[in-house]
Amino acid sequence: MPIYEYVCDDCQTHFEKIVFNKTQEIACPSCAGKKNSIQLSVFASTNASNGANAKSFTPSSGGGGCCGGGCGCN
């Protein structure tokens, strides 16, 4: 079950949603709008060949998840 990040096309709220199947209707938790865009997720990765030069991702304090301080959308 993948977790997708969305932004509401109506009110611009960022939110995450577990998607059980591709036909599942996704509604904004703030305005109940059904027009949403999937966002690219921010994640950390390192390249084994140049791991010494890779920058690590450290979320800011205050939580995680979209708009929780570590997603980079603000």
C-alpha cells in the first residue's frame, strides 16, 4: 500500500494518503475537493560509489510528513 503526497487544486492544501487501489477517490481533508495533483516525494538516498560526497537529508524539528517540517514543500 503506497503512501502518496497530494496538493488540492482548489485550496492548495498538502496532504498524504494511503492508496489501496488506483480507482480509489481521493478527497482533500480540508475542503473535501476531489481535484488533486500527485506530488513528487522528497526522500533521502546515497550513491554507493560516491557516498562520501552525498548530502544527507535531515528533517527540521517539529515532525515529519508533508508540511510537517521535513518535506521541503515550504
